Amino acid sequence: MSEKETLESIVLIDGVCHLCQGLVRFIIPRDPQARFMFAPLQSEAAQKLLQEVGIIMKPGHLSTVVLLENGIYYTESAAVLRIARKLRSPWPAAYIFILVPPVLRNAVYRLVARNRYRWFGLDEQCLLPTADIRRRFL
């Protein structure tokens, strides 16, 4: 993988969502080559990146993970599956679910997204990364 591609794989998450924070904590140890960078959707950096690719997310409507790769964005189940594909084994095997029609994959994704605060909780502020992973945040 080229250095350029590494620098352009950015995961944007809802920074106050425990499930989303857990996704970051899941990715980091399974991404030893540090292919992914992260930013909370609530941040100025994320809003600027989203505007560059033509996405406008209203505050309070941060219901999806966004993966930006080389100027292309992916959301919902496609974002999660593309992330899994770049992680250390066995997680790339999950990419087989890309064969499931998006309408079905995204229905499950949206069910979880709608209930994520109730099921997993939320913080009053965005994730504060530890010193050792702070370099991976924009």
C-alpha cells in the first residue's frame, strides 16, 4: 500500500457515541501499519473533509461512520466492510458480506445506528484519545 493511500484512509465517527469510540479502539490494534486516521464528525477537520466531498451533515444527525479513501467516501455498511478489509486477519474475511445487497446490509446498520445511544451509551464530549494514539487523530 502506498504512503499516499495510507494518509488518505480517514474514519469519521460520532465522537460522543460509545459504539463509535469502540470502533476506533477496535481498529487501532488491528491496524499495525497505521493505515487509518480518525476524526470525530463533530470536529472542524471532519466538517471540512465532508464539505470537500460534498457531504453536509447537520449537528444531531451524525448517524453514520464515514470512510474517506483517496477522495471517495463510503458510509454505513460499505464503510465498515471496507475498514474490515484493511485490518489484520481474520477481519478481511468479513468483506464477503459486501455480496449481501446494500438494502439489507444498510437496514441492519441503520437499526443499530438508530439505537446506538440507548444500547451503548454516549458521552457529553468527544473521545479524548490517549497520548499513544493521539497522532492518529486529525
